[in-house]
Amino acid sequence: MNNNQLLFDKKVLPDHKTIETMISLSLLIYEFNNKLKIENKTNKDYNLDTLKFPDDSRKNLKQRILNNMLIDSSLCELHRFYDEINGTQVGITINHKEKRIILVFRGSDELKDWLKNILFCKKQLPKIDENIYIHVGFHRCLFYNKLYNRLVAEINNLYLHNKDYDLYITGHSLGGALATLFGYFLSYNNTFNNNKNNNGNINVVSFASPRLGNKKWTNDFNNRKNIKHIRIVNNHDIVTSIPYVNYFHCGNKLVLKNKKIEYNEYNEYNKYNEYNKYNKYNKYNKFKKITFLQRPSIKAHDINKYYAKIMECKNIWYNNAKVKI
């Protein structure tokens, strides 16, 4: 184990600026291969300040987000963008001011993405533990055409010139699921763990992620010493409650409420699985009644709502949070 991993606190809530950066990149990546124009530099890196947004109802918001990132994060660059034929998209950005390498997985934006999302079959991971199973559709997305291996090779290559940079992995929806899985497999990767140029720690920040694996997988993830996962959930987001049967979440859960957040450590996941209270039968074998405002909603899954909720909580990030650590 890298000595720096001994100082890696998995419980601490990241500062608001870090979370704002992650949600901003997760929002912007939806446009990287849509109508967004990117000017390629001669060294195959990308200038983020050349990004031009298509005309739509959220153009001003996206431009403002990008401008804020460029002002606060000097020498911020989009290093690589992967656009796989199966629909998986990943961006690698480098923030030299904060000394961060950030992988951003794109969320569900097309029908074929949601077909993967609803493929609920599990895949066994015998090389880790024969009792560990994860969502087969998400696994296929990550390993199709050796994408996982190519990303790991690129990360290790970046550390040759960016020693001791922190590694962050983020994404929304499907992107959040892939970010979580990538971080999990990377925590077992000997090439990454033995790289003397990195600190060996992996920071995952996911937004609106569905559930990923069985309870054995959840326990294994949470017990890994070199990976920290902050799982951010908009209150009443229905996507975070699926797949329901025998699938579980991992990591520390942060719930976004109306100008309030609630933060719970990972070992309480049994108590805080989304919407279990909506699926417990009473003694008459009927569902408990819930009010209209309590109902899980697909609208709460929108990444723009996540961004708005996070920005609403900026001034009360710690003061109004119920932190269990």
C-alpha cells in the first residue's frame, strides 16, 4: 500500500468547490460530442476556452459554468475525449491549479444507453471474489473495446508528467455508474497502485447513479482502503432506486434537499437505500401511503436540477448538513 493511502480519509465531505467542479464537468460532457465544437491543438490536447455551445434554452447557463471553471481553474484543459461506437463517452481533464486529473463519464442521453440501463442481469467477478456480482450492462459499457484498459494506460501515462496529482472520477446517471465501477476496478489495478508518481488514492463523485451490484460487492467496495466515493442524490430521484431487487449502493451518500444537505457514512447504506420505505408492506399486505410530494420522480433525475440544488447549498454546505462521520 502506498504510504499516502494511510492519510486518505474516506469520511470527510469534500468542499463545495470540488463538488461544483464535478457537477459542472458532468453537465458539460453531454455536449462534447453533440453540437459542441472543440478546437484541437497540435499536441492533441484541447483548449476548453474554445468550446462553443449550440443555441438552446440552457446555452447561457452552460457558458457561465464554463467561464467560472476557466476563471477559477487556470490551465484547465480537456486532454482526451473517447467516443466509443457503443455509445460510451469519457473525457479526461487536467486542472493544473488544483493538481487534479479528472475522468468524466457521460450519462444517459440516447435510447441505446437506457437499453443498457434496464439490462438487470448480473456478472460474476471470479478474479476478485466468486460471490461478487455487478450489473452486466454497466460492465459491458466499461470494458467494450478494451476501454477500461486504454483509460488506465492513459492515466498512468499522465502521471509521468503530473506527479502527485489527485485523481477524481465523476459522472451523472449512467456516467455515475461507470465512474463508480471504473474506480472500483482501478483500486485493484497493480499498475496504478505501484505507480510511484501518484498517491494511490481514488476519489469518485457520482451524481444520480443507479444501483450497481449485490451486497457482497457493496461491502468489498466500502472496505477498499484506496477509494473514496461520494454518492450525490437529488431527493426523490427515482433512478437512484433502481435496479431494486438484490442491487445495492456503495459509498457515502449525500442527499440534496431544498437548501439543505444530509451526509451519511457508507456503513449505513442499509438504512438509507432509496425508497425502501415505499416498498415495505404493512400487516395488511398493502403499500404504505405516501404524499404526492414524497413520490419519486424522473424529473428529479435531470442533471440541471442537480446543478441548481448544489449551487443553492453553497452557503450552507457544512452549517446545514447532518454529517455522520
